[in-house]
Amino acid sequence: MPKGIYFIETYGCQMNVHDSEIMASLLEESGFAPTSNEKEADIILVNTCAIREKSQHKVYSALGRFRNQKRNNSDTMLIVAGCVAQQEKDELLKATDLVDLVIGTHQISELPTLIARIRNYRNRISKTDFSEDVKSLNLRGLPPHKNQVCSFVTIMQGCSNFCSYCVVPYTRGPEQSRPSNEIIHEIKWLVENGIKEVTLLGQNVNAYGLDLTKDRPTFASLLKAIDDISGLERIRFTSSHPKDFDDELIEAMASLDKVCEHVHLPIQSGSDSILRAMGRKYTRKEYLSTVEALRNRIPEVAITTDIIVGFPGENEENFEDTVSALNIVKYDQIFSFKYSVRPGTAAELFGGHLTEEIKGMRLETVHQIQDRITDQYHRSMEGQTVEVLVEKNPSGPHRQAFGRTRTNKIVNFSTENRDLLGKVVKVKISEGLKHSLRGHEF
């Protein structure tokens, strides 16, 4: 008989999604069964994100949503994990009597033990210490389900850059890389279980290996080793720090067949003075030179980015520098945000904080520019034939399948074939839409 039923709610980035997969694996290995209905769960785990102010608010909103269930059944265990847990620590237990366990980003491997302690002794626990050896780095998630084609693989955790606006070094700790043999072993296991594409995860994948003392592999050498794995079709990675994006990595991307022509390269701002205030450790010129080198070596590369508008002290000239960078680079897609104060970061103490109205107007300007650029990209692809890795078999009256191009464009296409899952097919694009492409199997 299972020990109980669990429900996981996840906020934030791909790293959090993968952490939730690992925690689900640990729970099921301990005899718990999953449910999609929170009301029948014995364990409710909220995996949190602290990157944006809004995501942090979502956590407290979620805790409020579970209040009645917790109070109607005192045996229901409510767990908060992830970056907000790491940031708030014991304060979460003090703030509300709903929470039974606060578990930090370095303590995931202890989840079953901590749950057992709470059940046996009826105490509440906060476990948020940083560790020099993050054991969860080498833990796997659940085996891929039968219709799964793509999977995340963590190659490192933490960040040592301390950008002035960012909480990651405080919530995930310093950079720690997994040994390359562990990564290769996990990817081979995933491929044996039907996975065709992996996305390598890290706060700064370019820094992979710098903290390892044995052999000290580079990220480019890791890509070469993964490229040799038989049965794997595609390799993606995120995220990259511009200051560490070197010629060796560009050459690896250009020469390795399985590495996709897509790079997420956060610029954050196009202004040198704002980049200095952010502590980004590169200039506008250096960033644009990296983009030029990428496109010279890989002309078809798709580049996406992150942009923060309204950083403290950002004037109109600084903002126009960001706008001009948008128009120069012409990103395939952007993820843009209004600056929000994160507690404990250096920028919290900066002067020159902008009003929400100004930040909102600047964000809207950025969105309008990027919408036009993305629309042009998508329309320019009409009539082209592209390779699509099929992630969902055809369904519905029009037999529509779903997949992505090597440049990470979403493609919905019609086909006469019934079973294409995990296969790479040729698709002729008939229409470029705002967020995706439409076509038919060629």
C-alpha cells in the first residue's frame, strides 16, 4: 500500500521544473503516489521561485489556497521548497502555521527523511543550509513517460556572478558542476527510455567545469561528449552568460551535429552604464561582438534574450540604448520584465528607482518592437521546409501534430501519418503566426 498521495505545484524556471521532477521521483521511491487533485493529497509541495516579485507573491497566494484543506485535515503536510524557501528560511514557519517543512535548494535529497521525521515526531522543520556537495545534483527525475520526447538534465547549480539585481547566488549558492561522467550516464539512461532531445540546465552553463579540480572539463568538451551518444537527436542548453561565451563554444555549436542552432544569451540592458550598475561584467560592444561571431560562424542561429527595463537610474538615453540593441540584434524572441526589487540584493539600496508607470511604458515599447521583429521572422519562413522533432502525435479532425525546429520554433502541422512521435520530419511552412508556425509534412 502506498504511504500516501502527493501533489506538487511549481513556479518559475526550467530549473524549478526539473527540481520538481526529482522531488516527485524521491516521493515515489518512498511509496507515495501522485495526484493532480490537491484536495485528496496527503502531501502538498509548493516549489517556489524568487527571481521576480510576482512569482514570490504567487507562493503566498498558493499557501492561502491550501489553508482550508490544511485546517480541515491536520495530517495534510504542506511543504515549501525552492528559492523562496531558501530566501525566507525559518521566517516562513513564523509567518504561517500552515507550513510543516521549509526545504532549501541544497537539501532536496533529504526530502523523504525530513517527511518521516515530521510524521513521527509531529514537529515543524526548516532545513536550508548550503552544502559544499549538493547531493541532489546527481539525482534523476522519474523515468520518462511513454509519450515523452524531451527532457531536462541539470549539469550545474548555483551562480557566482552576483549581479546586483539577482537573488540566485543567495538562493542557489555558488556554482557547482556535476562530474561529466554522471551527466553522460544520465543522458544515456534517458535515451534508453525514449528521450530524443535533452536541454542542459544551469544558471550559467558556460561556466561548467570551472569549479571541478579533476580534469576540469569545459562546457564545449561536455557538448562533444554528449554529441557522441547514440540515439540522441538534439542537444539544447540554457542559460548562457555573455561574458563566458567564448570561441571554443561557438566552434562546438557550429561543428557538432546534434547541438541546435539556438542560443539564449541574456543582454538585460543595451546601456553600458546600466550594465555596470547591474554588475554584468561585459560591455555593449563586447556583447554585440559575440552576437556577430555567432552569426558569422552559424548564420542560421536563433538568438533569444532577457531584458530588464526600468533598472534604478535608467534614463531615456539608457533605455534608447536597449531599444537600439533590440533593433541591431533582431532577436527571435525576448523575455522582458520590469525591474522589481529583490530583498538582499545590492540594487535594493540603489537610488533612482523609477515609477511603475515609466517602467510599464518602457516595457510596452520593448514588446511592440519585438512583436514586429518576431512577426517578420515568422512570415519570412513561409514557403521554407524545416526539420521538426515531433513531440506530439497527430490528433483532431485535421490531424495536427506538434514539434519544434532546431531553432526552437513551435510548429503545428498536418500529416497523414499516425505515429511520428520522436521522429524528425520535413515540414513545409505555410503560415507564420505570432507565436508559432503552421505547415504540412513535406
